[in-house]
Amino acid sequence: MRRDYEYVNGQRVRPRRSFFGRLLHGATILLTIVGAVSLLALLGIWKPFGSNSNKTSREAIIAEEERFHGIVLTNENVMAQLSDISELMTYSETYAGTANVTDSLQIPYTDIDIWGTQHKIEIVYSGTIKIGYDLNEMKTVVNNQRKEIYISIPDDPIIDNNLPQENVTILQDNNLFNPIRADEVNVRLSEIKAQWLESSIANGICDKAKEHLKEIITESLVKMHSDYKVIFLDQGQKPAQVAQPATAA
């Protein structure tokens, strides 16, 4: 067996390596260290670059939440899902009817009609009033610990009162002495639209639209996230004020 020591002045000491021997020994140690570090990095045990930033990033926080609470639902997820059903959120009511317009020439400075100068217009119409909400004005907050989704609906809805020309039929009884004016029909249609809108608002169309919106949102979100509860906030109530995690007393 080869000896790796020698005696000097009666004492056993290791023999002094040559320059090349020491160089080879150092290189062997360095390669061993580099190989160990590479193996740890490959296995994900040690992350030498960017580890501090990753720990504080949004993705890392969500990943940590998922480890303890399951899949994390975010505000962005909720808004994306609401965007997919935005068309279903619109509430609409139709209206229809018949309006008559009569006009006669009158004796100057009196309210007395001149016989034989009357013309008539009969308007048969149907229109639609739609009530919707701007998704960009909705506020959402998700509390994954409580399994609750808070939604704030904007106060002012978007109203569309549509009375298309193809849904209007006009019957005219013209008069040679008092011909029908071009603006008479348009003026009457504008009055009809305003009257129906005023009547619909008085009968609670905006409240019906908001309730319809809540039903659609709740049904859609609960269907996709059955373990979450959807809570709608009162007017003026801030989502962030309600959705704070409960703390121990």
C-alpha cells in the first residue's frame, strides 16, 4: 500500500505536493462545488437569482395562498367572467301602440277650426327600452379566506330607448288646403318615446333591471365557484371596507 506521508526529524508529515499537484487538487474542489450548486439549482432547492423579488411578487403570493386555501379567485378573474355574460345583464321592456295626429287651419286670432282643412295621421309603432350597466364602473373585491365575492353596482344605468323606423307604420289622410308637414311625424315619435320612458321609469324599470343584474351575476358566479358567496354592496358602500379579513378579538 502506498504511503501518503513521510518522516522528517522523527515526525510523520504529509509530503509536499508539487505545483501541478496543488493546482489539480484545487480544480477538483472547485468543480465539486460548482456541480453541487448546479444540482441544487436544477432541483429548485436553491434559487440564487431573483429569489427575494419572487417571494414578494403577486404570483408568489397567489401560489402561497393556493397551497393553504386552494385555488385563489382574483378580482381580475371575476371581471373577466362578468365580461363574458355582459349581454345577459341587459334588461329590456317593449312597448307598442297607436297614436293619432290631427291638425286644422284656424281662423286667425281664434281657436276655431276652419271646416274642410283637417288632415289626419295615424302612427302604429313598437319600441324597446333597454337598461344596462357599464362593467368598467363595477367594483369587485374577493375574499378567499371568507369565500366571499363583493360587488358594487353603479348608481346610474345606461338607458337605450329604441324606436326603429322599420317598426313604425304611418297612415295619412292629407288635405289639399292643409298639407301634412314633414316634421309632424318625427315630432310625434319623439313625444311617444319620451312618454314611454317616463312611464317605464315610474313603474320601476330601473329597479327591475338591477334585480335582474344581481340574479344573472349570482347565478353565473356561483355556478363557476359554488363554494363562494356573492354579496352586493349598498349604495355608497366601499368594497374594501367590507372585505377585510376577520381578526381575532
